[in-house]
Amino acid sequence: MEKLPVVFVGHGSPMNAIEDNLYSRRWQQLGAELPRPQAILCVSAHWFTAGTRVTDAPKLKMIYDMYGFPEELYRVQYPAPGSPRFAGVARELLSAQIDNGWGLDHGSWSVLRRMFPQAELPVFQVSVDAQATPRQHFDMGRKLRELREQGVLILGSGNIVHNLSMINWNMDGGYPWAETFDNFIKESVLDRKFDRAIQYERAGDAAAYAFRTLDHYAPLLYVLGASDENDEITVFNDACMMGSMSMTGYVFSESGKERTV
């Protein structure tokens, strides 16, 4: 069986689920380019829990975990089936707890409805452990890596820079510190110096502004852990927006030349 890629998406505003823009169009293109998986494992910033949890329900309920947006956004449906089989494998690999009190949150469905709009592929979520260190997040990604060999697409959804307290809704690019941090992580990823991404404080002052908690950054660490040293690395949606948010994403796929899209 073909080894499936592992992907990190900077999901940004929930409005990307319904707006036609450069980011959502690239997600759509990405879905057409990726090999068809047996199932999709989502590690979303928006399921931030004490300990690691996994959903194994046959169908995941929609979670509208955002406030103050247009009514159209709360009517979005993504009726993908669940994946009890692969969720069980992930639970064993991580010694995790099953928790079907959650479902499919907007960190997942806002991206998946663009990448795989037919909603026919089985999906399950693994939570971001709020008690884990950056190294532990990376190590959990290492444990999940074998799922790639079983036909599972691992998708991390968050933002490398995510500081809502400093958002400027009228700003197109990023503040200098946001660009500095995003570039530090990008260089670390492309050079395969993952310890720099784990020890992100090495970015200096920019790291202190990049995020307040690990929820949106940690999904990248799971993805890096699930990558293989021979993977080709593709960068997409390489940009910061609204001052303090990065949309940059990465695809790790079977070997080839690194490239930026």
C-alpha cells in the first residue's frame, strides 16, 4: 500500500470554510493532488484536552466552536462517516482515552469541506494534549506515523502564528515578529532541524508573541513527528495575515525534491 502523506494546514478564520479565497482554493487543489486515503486522522487545535483523547463514533457530530460569525457558517454540514477501526489503532498507539462527547470541530471541517467536499472519506479526531510538552507532542506524532502505511492521511490543523489579542482585521500581511517566527519555523522544517521547531523559543523575541498557548502550534509538532526523513516537503499558503496569524502549511510525502508552492 502507498504510504500516505502527512499534512499541516494553517486554518485561520472559520470564514475560510465558506469564502472563496487564495487559501481555500489551495486547500481544494491540495485535496485533488493527494492520493485517496482509507481514512483521515485530524489533530485539531480546537480539541484541547487534559490527556489524549480519540473519537471512534461511526459518525461524528458537528461542533460549531466559534462565536459571532454569520449564520451561514453555522449551517455548514460535513457528514463524513467516522472510522472506529483506525481510531482504535490510534488509541492503542497513544494509550489514549475514547471520547465521543466531541465530534468534528471547525479546525477540521472548515478544511476538509474544501479538500474532500464529497464528505465520503472516514474521519476521526485525536485531541491535542494540553498537559504535554512540545517534545511529547512530537513523540506522539512519531507513534502515529505507522498509520501512514495503513492508508491513513494524518492532518494537523492549527496556525504557526496565532495571537488573537493582536489581530488587525484590516492588515493584509503580518507584523515583523510574525513573519520572523513563521520564517524561523519554515527554515527549521525545510532544513529538517525539527529540534528548532520543538524548541521554538530559540526564535527569540518573536516566539513570545507568536502564541499564548500551544493549542494551535502543537498540531504542527504531531505532523513533524509523523513525517519521514525521506519525505518530500511542500510549502503552501506561505503567508501571514491580519498581523498575527500564519496561514503557512506543509505537506510531507514520499521522497522527491523539496519545493515551495
